[in-house]
Amino acid sequence: MTEQSPRIGIIGTGAIGGFYGLMLARAGFDVHFLLRSEYAAVSEHGLHLNSTVHGALHLHPVQAYARAADMPPCDWLLVGTKSTGNVELAPTLAQVAAPGAKVVLLQNGLDVEDSLRAHLPPSLHLLGGLCYIGVHRSGPGVVEHQALGRVNLGYHSGSAANDEARRNAIVEEGAALFHQAGIESQAMPSVHLARWHKLVWNVPYNGLSVLLGTGTTAMMADESSRELIQALMAEVVKGAHACGHEIPASYAQQMFAMTETMDDYLPSMYHDHVHKRPLELAAIYARPLAAAEAAGCELPRMQALYQALSFIDRHHR
Amino acid sequence: MTEQSPRIGIIGTGAIGGFYGLMLARAGFDVHFLLRSEYAAVSEHGLHLNSTVHGALHLHPVQAYARAADMPPCDWLLVGTKSTGNVELAPTLAQVAAPGAKVVLLQNGLDVEDSLRAHLPPSLHLLGGLCYIGVHRSGPGVVEHQALGRVNLGYHSGSAANDEARRNAIVEEGAALFHQAGIESQAMPSVHLARWHKLVWNVPYNGLSVLLGTGTTAMMADESSRELIQALMAEVVKGAHACGHEIPASYAQQMFAMTETMDDYLPSMYHDHVHKRPLELAAIYARPLAAAEAAGCELPRMQALYQALSFIDRHHR
């Protein structure tokens, strides 16, 4: 790395933040980790990654922080927290960001940037990062990586919003960071298009894992759940189309086939449900449904799934 | 009762068979009960009914039988078993039926008569009986009656199939039996119409009670489940219409409002699920969906619910 190498901050070092932060640090980047409950464990023992792809990796010592005020200003901020807490996160991001920093929300769902944007300094660039990855936390500072890893990036808002060339350069720069860490990454022409793409996977698998109480293997082995997954994927593609984003039907087939080759995977919403945490229903269901409806498009299966999950979310916690 | 009073056989003395049999016997009818596992308890202690409407009633002694061969020939046979066992039931019904007897299936779902019909003597009349009632079994020979009681009847098949006047007379005769026992009953012009009517209630409440793990009170208190119930009811009305049966939208509103006034009720499918018994998915979901689809009508929410329940049914038992 040269002296111009950007400083990277990881905000929320769970499975997602831990994985990408460790991979970037291992590639030689100057990475700083903000932690809460796991600060002591990570300071003492470092970050552990058990990966079916990269083997067992250990980062130690870790540039770990319990308070944002102690962190140096960062050029890139990768946010791995839940989208349900984005508004509360704004002061932390503003505090840690270097002038003109890029904030990447490594979160699922539609328009998760919107609630945050109003609370961020206008000079900061806000990007969406869509992670195609199977990871989960197995203990303090311990991340299990089951499969994949790709991050697709799209520009959301900031001072380059009206300058396509500069916008594209920022997104390409972000993709290049991941490439240097051995991670696939694609610069997408629009953050909305990128987020609708990811919804093709999230809408069926996240919700059904809660409703059916199971992981991807059982869902992919049963004729009824396979049909339901495919029908839900088709509705997401239809909703995206109504909102002006073209996703080819072959993309849904690809996601379906890809899930078939994966080891059993329990989506994040399954873990949230088991641990009685709020489900990310607004980002993954309510906002896409509202956007489609505003475009005159009904998505009845997705709506029924959302209504059932809303009931469960309210009664289970 | 006169000597012409018909002899009534109750086939399957669970909550439904027990309730109607006891009420008919109490009204003076000659009622004979076929039992299986509860034969000894009912022979010894009789049948108990704890009803919010009729108070605590006790029928003792009971004309109870463990074997169909021991029963006298009956003019009316009321069948309270699960629709999933109808084919196996045919020899029993043929054995117990007096010449020209009327067999009434007190079961939910569409076309539950079809599988049985081919195995019955042609001289027997087959009717559908749709019970609007909240009952459950709380012990051997003990029935808890929470609410309602109406039985709507429709002629399915038999030697009066092509004789509308005779068909109507038979259905009216059946309704009169229930009336004499203090039970509301309506003769319906078509068993299919009667069954589609009942589906307006069964499709949402039975399936959602399993999916959401709850009874009617919680479902009626939550905005999301209320919307889902209403959307499912509207789909059933639409499916009935496609199949040539008109159900006014006000009927769905009525069922919804009626459920709101009921004490908490756990539908039969909830109990089947908890006891790991097969769910009545063919009768309540698959056949109505197939009939609607054959008429060119898609019911996406009902189909999604059916697919989720099919998965649960296969994996839970």
C-alpha cells in the first residue's frame, strides 16, 4: 500500500463488518473497527474468521475502538449494523468521517439510505453495498464464512450526485478496494437497481426462513416451497420493472440455482427472529411494496408474506 | 317423536359428531353413536357437553357401538370424521345405512364427497353439511361448545340427483331434523355453493392459525393479519365467482364481523397441527385452487398460504 491508501472504518463489527474488515486489513489496508459489546474480546483476542473459501484467518492485534470519538478520520466507512438503527447512527458516522468520505451501507432492503441521508453532512458520499455472502457470528469476534462474498456497489447521494463521471469514479474506487482484498465487486449504475437485484434473493429466503422455521436446504428440497420462492422472485422482478428497473428473469433463475448449490444457510432474518430482535421488514418488504404500489403494481404474495411477518414480529418479541 | 321418526347414526363421535348427536338425542330422536377409542369411556360415563349457549348437558346412557356391524340400520348418517379418511369410511357407511338412507358429511372443504361417492351404493343420498360452530373435545366423551351451531345442507349425489323436487325435499327434511333439535339449519340450493360459502371462513382462519400459531382473537386484534384475512376472503369470493357460485361481498364482511364477536377460537387445523395429525389441505386449499385455476382464475395469496402450509405439513409430522 502507498501512503495514499485510504483509511477504512468498519462501523458495526458483526459478521458482515468483521468479514470485510478482516479481509481488507489482511490485504494491507489501514482498517479501524468500531465495536460495542465485543470490544474487550476483540481487543484481547483479535478477530477470527473461519471460512470455507479462505480457510482459518486471524487478525491480531486489531485497531479496535469502543468509542467513535477515539477513531481517526476515515476515508471509507463500511456500515455493517442493522438498517433499523440508521437514524441513530448518523452522529457517529459524521464524527468518524474524513472530509469527503464515502459511507457504504452494507445492508439489505430498499431505500435504507433515505432515513440516514438527512442527518449526514452534505459533503459525505453515501453508497449502497449489496453483499452476496453467507456469514454468521459464532461468538465474540468470531465469524463463520460459509459461501460467496461479492459486494455490489451503487451511488446514492452526496456532492457527486449530479456529476455522473465523478459518481462512477467513486463507485469504481470502492469496487477496486474490494478487488484488492480478493473480493468480487461490481459497480452498479444505480443503487436502486442494485437493491432491487438483492431483493430477488432476500424477499423469499429471509421471510420464509422465519415463517417455515428452516434454512435454505429444506426450502430447496420441497416442491411447495420451491414454487413459492419462484413466485415471490417473479413478483420482485415485476415490482422492479414497475419502478423502472429491469431485472432479467434469468437473474432470478440464477439466484435460485445458486441457492441450490449452497450448503444450508439460515438468513439473517431467521437469526433476528430466534433472538427476538426486530425483523428488517420495512427495508425488505414495506418499502418495495409501497414503491411498487405507487407505480400501480400489486405484489399479492409478497404482501401476504409481509403481513404474516408483521404479525409474527409484533407478537414474538 | 312418532314411530316414523328417523333413526340417526353418528359416525365419528368427536366434537362435531358428539355435539349434534347429543342435541338430536336430547330432542327425542333415536340416535346411535359409532365410536373408536372413546367407546369404553362413553359407554360408562355417557356424553358430556359444556356449552356457553345450552349450559351443561349430559347424555346417559348412550346408544354407543364399537363396531358398525352391531348398529341398527339408520335413515340419516351424520359423519363427523376428518375428510382425509373418507374413502376408508365407505364400507362402514354402506353397512350402517338403511335403504335409501341419507349420508351427511359434516366436514369442511370442497368436493369432500367426490372420493367417497364412488364407493357408496347408488341408492344412498349423499349430502354436504357445513357447520358454523366453535367446538372442541376436552376429554373422552367431553365436548366444549364455545359458540354458534348452524348447519347448512346441500345435496351432492344419489338417486334424487336429477329430481329437483325430491332433492329439495330431502335437504329440507334434514334441515327440519336440526331445527327440531334447536339448531339453525339452512337448505342450500347447491352443495358446492354451500361449501364455497364455508371456505370464506376456513381458508383464512384455519391456515393462519397454523402459520401464525394463534387463535382468532389475536388475529382480529392485529392490523396486518386483519388485512390478510380480508384479502384471503376476497380471493375465495373471487374463486367461487369464477366457478359459477355467487357469494356477495357482504357475506365475507359478515363472517369477518362475526369472528370479531367470538371468544378466542382455535380452528381445527390448529389442533391438527399441534397434535401432528395430517392437515386438511386438499379439501380446504388444493381443490378450491384447482377449481378456480380450471376456470382461469388465479388466487395468489391463497396459493402462497397453501404452499407454506404444505411445507409445514410435510416437515412437522
